[in-house]
Amino acid sequence: MLIATYGDLHLSHEPALDKFKGREENLLRFDEHLKRSHEKIVLMGDVFQTDYGVYPGSRPEVLEMILARYPRIIRRWREGPYRIVFGNHDRITQRLLGTLKQIQIKKDGWRLWFIHGHQFDPFIREKKSPYLVTWMIGGLRRAGLRRLADFLEGPFYDFGQRLFCSLDLAARRELLGGKNDVIIMGHSHQLTCHPFGKGLYVNSGDCFSKFLKYVSIDTLARTVEIRAFIPPRGYEVLHRWSGAQPLRGPAAFSPAWRRH
């Protein structure tokens, strides 16, 4: 089975807050590329930025406005080969859209686990208090303080992720425990292709309008690639891992640049 997975789009209800700026055509073109080459597509959470509303929290009224801004791609995601996990920024979608906490797939003898990853983040986990922080950052963006907001959500938060390595440690524990062969996460926005034992932890990072990244998994060939979409029909391989000959150590992060 060929599976494509990506996430952390952070689609929002206002242009000043939306990293895609309402450019639905970019998503539709990206989606056409994925559907041509994959049998299943998994969206890895934080697809929607539902916590930038008037009040703190993952808000249903904000979700409704986002759905109205992206009607065509939303219709596609509600049918066909798509499955969606929720993240910490769009928890409300579990109740309103039926998104999932996790997805487990066993195919061709390979066990894959898809989960957003905030559950392992010591700053967030299942707590509601982080919504106050993201709500305040949304306020900074509305006030025109984009650079400060980008710093808080970018380098400042990235430093904490790298310091605690919480997602890496959680993946290592699960992989070395032998329960899964490949663990796919989002959340950290950190591009990762890290083998532990005979298994692999992979994270495609974030997915922005100008740099659409995704993970391509071939369960039969037992290969995993992190790719960047090159419009209109091509892609570039950023990292590649083979279960037949697993990479170890720093070599796992060596880019395998190829254009298709």
C-alpha cells in the first residue's frame, strides 16, 4: 500500500492569521498530486488553527469560518482515501468532524502508528492551559506584531522541543518496545527521519503554501521518503529510509536529493 501523510497546515479564518492566505488552489493542486500516486492519505493534525478566536480554546465558531474559507478541499477531505487525526490546535474537530486521536495500520507485515504527537509534549499533553498562550499569540498577529508571534511559535518553541526531545524519546520507547515498525507524527514542525532499532520515527515537519512537504510510505517495498512537492506534478526527495537496509546514526539525516 502507498500512503501519503502530512499535517500542521494551520489553516485559519482570517488572512492575517492564515499561513496559506486562503490560497485553496495550492492545496487542490497538492491534493491532485498525492491522489495520483497514493492509495491512502492521512492528515496528521493541526490542519486547522481553531484557537485564534475571540475567546481562548479550540472554538467551533472558528472552525466553521475556516471550513467556509476552504470549501472545495474540505469536501475532498470528507470522502475518498482520507483519514484525519486531530492535534492540539484543532481538538474541536474530534467532536465536530469525527477526526481521530490515532490511526494504526497493519499492511504487508508492517505496523504503522499515526499520531499528532502533542500527547508527548511536556508543555501541552492533554492540558487546556496552553490555549491561553496560543490565543495571546493570535492577538499579537491581529495587532500586526507578526515577527514577535513568529519568534514565539518558531525559534522559541523549537528550542524547547529540541531541549526535551520528547517526541523522539516517545518514538524510541515505542519502537524499541517492538509494538510498531514505523511511527509517524506531526506537531514539532521538525523534519525528522530517525531510525531506532529496526524501526523508524518520521515527521514531515510543517506544511506551508510555498513548501508543501509530505511523507510517502510504501508498505510493500518497506520504504519511507520525506518529499517536497514541486508544482505542477513533480516532487523532490529530502530523506529516504529503507526497512531492508535501515540507516543508522547521522546517515539517517543525509538528504537524498532527487527530482521527479
